[in-house]
Amino acid sequence: MSAPPRVPFGDLARTVARLRPEIDAAVADVLDNGWFVLGAQVEAFEGAFAAHSGAAHAVGVGNGTDAIALALRAVGVGPGDEVVTSPLSAAFTALAISQIGARPVFADVDADTLTLDPASVEAAITPRTRAVVPVHLYGRPANMDPILAVARARGLAVVEDAAQAHGASYRGRRIGTLADAAAFSFYPSKNLGAFGDGGAVTTDDPDVAARVRRLRNGGQTTRYNHVERGVNSRLDELQAAILSVRLRHLDADNARRRAVAARYDAALAGVPEVVGPAPAGDSLPVFHLYVVRSPDRDGLAGRLAAAGIGTAVHYPTPIHLQPAYGGAARAGELPVAEAAAESVLSVPIYPELDEAEVAAVAGALEAQAEPARGR
Ligand SMILES: *Cc1c(COP(=O)(O)O)cnc(C)c1O
């Protein structure tokens, strides 16, 4: 058995340890109150999260997948509709579209940013298209202005998949306020993570917010009055209390991620063999992941492992080539996303990395320059 990596790819135990006293107090509050699903903690968190994103409303739901699905239903997407999205994402983006009986249609991504290519979005639109779901992949905002322009010109709704981008901004506007609605995940490893499942929809539209609020709780308006077929996708009080604690640290945590990213960028400056993330221009990314690209991805992963650095791949299979979506597109149809899936490698980036660990990752990246590799 090989030794665990010196720098683990992720380590949520450190997050718990760092925030333990605040978390313990928040959990004790919930236990003392004796109310566990959709209550004062959820309301308080919804208010704080809406304020943080600059959106008028935030509605807590059971997970990020449901946040996408319910946001889409709330903006009018239903069975048989087509929704254009990215094939380079967690498969849950597309599964959320399928969950409501709609059909995901995959457009290609931009070769530099790996987020949806607006021209490819336009080409994917058919008379059945009802919405576009851009993904703020790895914490980098998608190129929203041209995507919104294409969507508005065709009368399509836009729902942001912001599961990886809590606190990011695009041209001075916070993610979560850019489109008709935005969907967030609070899966534990996200920038803002619960200690269990959770999600939220943000929107400026009071009707969309009210509809998600109703849908998440069985389609009830008042108790036992089900006006439509909603789902059970409620946020619980323990997770909301924990999220309120973590939200207070989000800006500092994101700043730390950006500082670590800057160290990795500098390390890669003299390493043409390994390409770092493209500059973010006038966006402010939050580095949910720090993703490099190499034509020899598996070799690179092996050399980093030998140096004690944990890595992961996001994502090894584009969604249109997943067995679940066999037939959505043929291999070769979305060449940029397919090439990315073969070359991307994520290296450790989280707020709790210490200086020695950041130096170890930066050093291992720097050592990938051809002469230093000694072959
Ligand atoms: C995590 C994630 C989801 C799904 O969120 P869950 O809370 O796990 O349901 C959807 N899209 C993206 C881009 C994600 O990273």
C-alpha cells in the first residue's frame, strides 16, 4: 500500500477542526430549539445568502441538483423542452434537466476557459429550446454577457449552475444575480459546504422565488393544500445553521484560494508542458478547483503522486459520452470538451493548505519543466 499523499487533494476534517467551536454552538442552538426542517435557521441563512450574493431572494433546497431542477421548473421549463448546457461539468447538471422531463442538449466549451462557448450555444438552439444552463466551472464565471444576449434574442430563460462559484463575480456583478435564477450546491466539498447535502436557488424575481419555495415543499401553498406536483427537497435546520457559520468565512476562504492560485500560476510561468487556468479577465474567480492541462495528464498525475501531491480529474468523461446519455451526441461532436476531459488535472486548493504544502505543490508543478524532468 502506498503512503497517503503528503498534500491530500482535499481534507474536510481540517475545515471542521478550524470552525469547531462556532459549529458546536450553532448545532447546540438547533438541538435546543427542537425544530429540524425549514425553520428559523433556514430563514436566517436564506437572508444572509441572498445578501451575500446580492440577489433579492434565496430559497434553500435539498441539494444542488434539485436547485437546478426546481429553478428550471420555476422559470417555465417542462417535459419535452430542450435545455442547452455544458458537457464538461458534474453529470448532475444534465441529470437535473432530465429529472424534470426536459432534454439536455450539449454545446461545446471555449478552449481557453472551458466554460460554454456562446457560438456553440447559438448553434445548439432548436425550436424546442426553452433555456440555457451555463456552468461556472471550477469557480470561474462563464462568459455570461454573450450567452445572455443569445438567450434574450431567442426568448430563452437562463439558469446559472453556480454549484462551484459561491462568491465569484463577473464584470463586477456577483454570481447568482446574472440571469433568471442561479442554482447553488452546498455539498461538503464546495466553497460553501454543509456537513451533509444542501442547495439554494437565488433570483431577483419574486415569482420565481415563490414558485421554488412551493415546489421544494410538495407544491403546497398552505399546509395540506397541494396546488401542484412539487417534490420533497427541503433544507434542514442543522445544515442551515452550519452554512450560516461557514458563510461568515466565505470571503476570506475565497481570498485564500485566490492567493494559493496565484502561487501556482507563478510556478507554471516557466513550464510550457503544463498549462494553468487562463487569466480570468474582468471576472473574479473563486478557484473551487485549480485545474491544469497536460497532453500527458496521467504521467503528470503519476509524477505529482510520487512527489506526495494528491490530484483528481474533473471530469474524465464528458456528459454526452456517459452511458446514461448515450446517443445525446457522438464522440467527436464536441471536440473541445472531449480533448479537455483527456488533459485536465486538478491539484490541491483549499483554504486550510499551509505554506509548506502550497510550496510543495508549487515546487512539484515547477519541476515539470522538460529539462528538470531529466528525460
Ligand atoms: C456539485 C455540483 C452539482 C450538484 O450538486 P449536488 O449538491 O451534489 O446535487 C451540479 N453542478 C455542478 C457544476 C456541481 O459541481
